[in-house]
Amino acid sequence: MRCRRPFVMGTFNACTVREDARLVELAHCAEERGVEILGIQEHRRVHTDDQIVYRRVEGCTFITASAWRNKAQAATVGLMLGPRARKALRRVYHHTDRILIAEFSGNPVTTVIVVYSPTNVAPSEELEKFYEDLATAVRDVPAHNFLAILGDFNARLGPEDAPYQYHDSTNRNGVYLMALLMVHELLAVNIMFRKRTGKRWTFQDRATGMLRQLDYIFVWQKWRNSILNAEPYSTFSSVGSDHRVVSMRVRLSLRVPKPSPKIRHDWKAFITDPGLQTRYTEEVRKRFRQLDKGAEPSSEYRRCIVANEEATRLCVPVLDRARTTLRSRHPEVVAARGRVEEARLNFEREPTLERRGVLNEAKQFLFSTYDTIKGEELMESVQRV
């Protein structure tokens, strides 16, 4: 089976995007790399009023299920959607605290499951419960849908379980994961392609510098030929996570509804121009005289509304489309991001404590630059008022 158009989706453990600066940088990275659907783990944002929250971030839409809080951690899952994916979105629902499910219109319908697995040292009962919940979610997906599971599984797969793996052996989480894959005929796409070792790991321990492969994307095996490529990238390093983004390029057709044109009229210009007001009044009166006084009130009311709409179209100027400058493209932010990338490359070439400190300092400077720009924008808004 093959889908129609190349489409990019991915998974990324952000560690945290609680600060607005990190969230905006994450949206910028997703948009810059053309990732339309990005599964997020550990966003650490808490909202108690609604279980699912939608937020506009730059040109993307950030969807979160509220983080849970306990003694050990505060983390959960979410989605970052590009414009095409947002228009094709049918619904999003909370399956468990660790599993979020979204459905998109298309041919075929696309179901995305975003997950965050317990760690390899979590109690066995917690891990078993997670895989039971995930198996239930997979079984509920219609067989003709395109299914993509995006997640941090905290699982290592050895050569006995995967063709192009990073590790020499499978850990406990990996055993549970392989059982799920075999029962539901799932395929790990980011270990399906032959890549050099440096293009396989997805996580670097900040304390020891050790590299691990913990993040995966799964699809049903029948869609194998629709997957064009899948691998991890370091292109989201400016967000400040210890994980890499894992992305998949797939032939996928999302059915996006045609938008109805939205016209905004310049009412400020209208109220300052007596000539426009006089013309508008005459247009409304001319159409109002044509109303049938003996007709039903409801139909006459509708014709009155149409008369006002026609007069507005003819007499009120149309506002030009405003182009807002994205905060992530501000020259100071771009310069700070370049500083982060330079520090990252230097650290990869020579991973010393000194260069790690320079990298962390560059990341903090990037986020503080976002905060500074945000403050300047707020001051400009206050002055305009």
C-alpha cells in the first residue's frame, strides 16, 4: 500500500517546554524542518481546568494533556501540529496519563498515538499497566487506518530483536516492547533502514555522556513500503533536551478542507469618513424599501441582514492582511540560535566539561533573548494603547 504525498512526522522528548521561550523554539524547529505532526514527551505543562488544551504557537498548534505531579516526576505527552495537520485534525482524546491519541482526515484516515513509557527501573506493575493500556489503544484503531505510534519507550533493542540497532542487548523494557510489536504486527521504522552508528542513538546522558537508543516510531507492517526514510537528527538541540528528534518521511495524504475566505473590514476608516457613512445608509435604505412588509418576520429579518451585508461589501474598505513577525525569526533570536549551534558542534567534536558549560550558557542566553523580545513586544503594545 502507498500513500500519495510525502509527509513528515516525528517524536521528541523535550524534557521540558514549561517556559514560553522553549515552547516557541520548539515550534520554530518543527516548522523549519517541515515536521507536520510531532509527538512530544515530558512537556511538563500543567492545566487543571481542561484535560486537553490547544494553544497557538507561532505558525503551529500545541496540544497538551495536563502533566501529572507525584514525588518522582511531572511529565506527560502532547502534539505539535503544522498548519496542514491542524486543518486535517478530526479529534484528540486522552487515553491515559501516558498515552494521547489523535485522528486526522485523509485517505486513509491517520491515527497517531503519542506515548511516554515508564523507565527501565520503574516497578513491573507500572510497566505492565502501560503496555496493557497501549495494546488496548492499538486494538481500537480500525484496521484500514494508517497507524503511527510516536514515543519515548525507554527501551533498548539488541541485535536479536532489531536489524540496525544501537545496543548490544535488549533490556527489560525492550522485552515488553518486542512482545507488543509481534502481537500487533508493528514495525520500528527508525531501525528499519541501514544507518551508520552515529545516526542511530536518540539520547545522550548529561552526566556520563553515554549514548542510547530509546525513542521509536512504529507503524503497521503492511505500510512498510510507504515509509521513505526514518532516523534521528540533532536539529532540535536548541530546545535544550538531552534527546534527539526522530522523524519519519512517509507517503501520506491528509484531507484538508478548503478554507472559506475571511474578509476583515476597516471599520475605523469607516467611522472617520462621513462620505462612506452616507453611502452606506443609502445602500441599506434602498434595499430595505424592497422588503415585503406583509411577509413573515423571520424571512424579513434575514433579508434585512443580507441588505446590511451587501452595503458593507460595497461601502466599507477591506483591511489589508497583516503580516506579524514571528518571535523565533527576530534577528537577535537568530543570532543566539546560531551561537547554540556553534557551541553544540564544538562540544560534539571535543566533549569536555568546559565546552559543555559553554553550550549550556548559549542555550540559556537563547531563552533569555526570547524573554527580552517578549518584554519589548508587551511594552510596545502598552504604548500603542
